[in-house]
Amino acid sequence: MWERVVFKFPENLWIGFLLAGACAKRFSSRVLTDIIVVLVTTTMSSDNNLLPLFSLIPSDQSITQTASDFTDAAVDHVYTLQRQPVNIDELDRFKNIAVLMSTGSLTFINVTYKGDYHYQQYRDKTNHPLYYARKNRTNLSMTFDNDKSNTPSISIFGPTDESILESAVYFAKLIPGSMKAASVSIDCHDDFSCDLSDLLQHVFACASNPPRSIKICTNSLTSEAAAIIASQPYVVDLNLHLSRFDDGGNKFVDGLSDRQCCFGSLSVCYSALSDYNKDRLFTNHLSLFKRLSVPGISSDHIVKALAAPLERIDFHVPDDSSFSDNIEANLSTVDIRLHEAVVYVNTAQDEFPERFLLSFFRRAAHSLCLERLALLIYGLYPIPMVIQTELIKMLRTTEQLTVLNLGGLFLELDSSIQRELFACLEDHPSVQTLFFREYPVDADPGYTWLQNLIKRNRFIEVIDMHDKPCTDGDKVDALYAFNDFFFDSEYLQEELPATRLPLVIEALSQYAADDLQRTALLVAHHVDVLCSALFQT
């Protein structure tokens, strides 16, 4: 067995591990780690026997000092590329590798594996080893993620913005053929001033296996970059986080006029588009999008979006000063066709948008499409009781609603409305998930409302702001466990009788033994196959 293991390793790598083990007592863990990193990175090669990807630059104080100056952090080892990577996927095995590029920039390559204990820490930028360097030094970062395995990322520092951008383009050219780049994130430091057009051209160029999601965080996007984004040839989820168009979005909206296919999803910050281009977008191009999140749109734009065949719209409700009788008339008759709405309301506005919300709730009550609704109400003032009451009325009639998210209600609902909300959902035919910021313990210290709800509605779950089920402990947990059993038993009815019978017998003997309620449930759900088996015997 040991011989087979030995021969699987390259000879010099195996000897290196032996040497490292022999020296373990003489070197610190930091030095020993460095030895192993050098051995691994200089001997790893791909299946087709390509040259090793990296080569360690001999210890040179000027090199490491220059690298440290870029980042304001100690850099012990610096490598160079011996060859071009096949694609981004080849970077997914390296962690904390500093590479000196031919452009003079320094690129840190890192990867975090999904399921790692440190993965969530990695997602939190403040725990990333380069967080403060990214914050204080001009740089550009790119992350490649497919939401299933590991996450390669690069952070590029350099003497000039041009050298940083040139290195970023080098890595963007590796995206085609990559399985890791389903999602690409580009994050530029505040002081970075280069035009991203060339970089975006390569990011959007891989039509055979395009990224499904792209996030861009930069100060500004030129008209050339805007035209590239608008004309990219496939459906994409685009998030322009804290990014704005230099021309207010003229070139972007112009480019949408020439599109022959769906754009996908678009999320922008408040100042990304001028009012003029917001109007052009919502008047002429709603049919190109599946999802839209555009802050600062007018009530008239919101009404147009509600009537469009969108999957989702996120919008901030303007105060009632801009809500005219004409808009109210349009909203009261609009046929809401979208499937999901995320509604933001600031109660600290000059006028609370009472008229708009009343009209919206009354119209949503007649929608045959709206399946998910999120209300995020914040500010200094309480929610008018008439709005709370209208919310309950809407819930009683929107039979197709499956998700109600009240997790954004920073202002508490009245306790009588909270009680009525739980009672209303007991008989609701479709709602499966209710999000609360936290359970209203002050109003219901015994969790009676929650217990009654999940006893009568077996398919619903109440989730708090930590994405965990609201519970008082043993009582509610036992009810959730029984509801899971109920759901599994009902789902089992879809199986063929020959498959279902042995599973029902197993469930009766192992999971329902000494539990009269579970036994009665199984018999009620599967009496047909049980009787059939009895008659056959």
C-alpha cells in the first residue's frame, strides 16, 4: 500500500515532504509552511504535463520590499508565471500566492473552498488578509465563483493604474472555458481611474460559456464601457454596485434600443442613471428585463413596472407629494403581472406614502401573479394603522402568495395586527415562508400564536433575521419536526405503489413506532397501498 502511495507523487515532491518532516523540529511552523508551499507550487503541473505554473523568485530584498510597498503588508515570497494558465480554473488550488507580473504589478492569488470553516470569514471582507491593503492602496480585485465549489480570486496592486488594468485584462482573457467563472465580481479602489472598457470587453466575450452574474464596483463607467455592457450578447445578472455612468446612462440606454434578446437583471445605485434615462428605461425597455432594482424612480415608473411581465422589481416608494390623482387612478386599475415585489418605505419622508401603499395593497389583492412580497419599512415614525389593516386585508385575498417577508420592518406592527397576521395565515392556502426580524415575544411571550399557526398550517415556517426558524424551544421544535414528517408522508404519495409500500412499512416501524399521531397520519395518507397489500395476502 505504501509503495503505491509513494509512486503517485513526483519524486522531488515526495523527497521534499520527507525533508520537511525531518526538519520539523528545527524550523518554526511558519518556515515549515513556506518550505511546503514552495515545493508544492514549483512541482504542481496539470494532467497534460505542462510546465509548473509558478516559479519562485530567489530571495531578493528589493523584490519583496517593492511588493510590500504596494500593499503596506509584509510579503515573504514572490513568484513569477512560467507559462499562461489554461483558464481561471487552474488557479483554484493556490492560496495566498504573490505573483510579480510582466507589467510590474503584483497579483495576489487566493482561493477559499466551499465548506471550509473559514469560508464565511472569507466572505466577510474585514477578515480577509488583504482587507486593509485593498482599503488603503489603489488596486483592482476580481473574484470568480460558481456557487458550488471553490472560489478563486485575485487582487492586483501596482505602480500605476495602467499596469493594474493590464494585469486584470490578462486574467479576464482566461475566463472562456472556465467552470469557475459563473459569477465574476470586479471591485476597484476609490482612487482607481482607468477606463474599464477593455477589461469588460473580455469579461463579456465568452459567449460559449458566459458568466451568469457580473458585479462591478467602481467610481464611474465611461460611455464606451456603458455601450459594451448594453450590447453584451447574452442574458446576465448585472449589479452596478456604487457605480455610475459618466454620461448619466445615455450610451447604456441607447444600446438597449438595439438589443434583440433579453438583457436579464439590472441593479444600480441611486445616482447611476439620470432622471431622463430612468424615464427612457421604464418607458421603452421594460420588456428587456427579468428583474430591476433602480432607486429613485417616480410613482409613474413604478406603475409601469407593475404592469410589465417582470419576475421582480425592487423600488423605493416616493412620498405622497408626487402621487397625483392620475397616478392613483392608473395604479387602482393596473393588472399586476410581476411575480415578486420588494418595497422600500422611509417613514421619515416629508409625507408618508399612504395613498400609494393603500392603492398598491388593494391592487395586489386582485393580482393572479404576485407570489413573493417583501416590505422594508424604516424611519422615525410609526406605520399608520390604516396601512397595517390594509396589509391584512390583502393577505386574505392573495391566494397565490407563497413568501411574505416582513423582516425589514424596523418599525413594529401593532400587537393586534401581529396577532391577526398569524391568525390570517393559519388558513392561507399558499404561504410557506413568513420572515420576521424577530418573534414578537413581548406581545406573545408563550409563543401561542406561532404554535397555533404551525399546528393548522403544516407547510409554513416562520424565519427570523438570522435565517433560523422562530422557536421557543422544545414545543415549537416538536411541531416543526412533525410538520416535516407530514410533508414527507404527503410527498411519498407521488411514488408508485410498488415503491411506496416498503417505504411506508419502514416509516411505520422506525419513525412512527410508539407515536400514535404519526401512525394515524401515515395510515390516513397511504390507506390505499396498505389495504391493497392486505387484500393480496
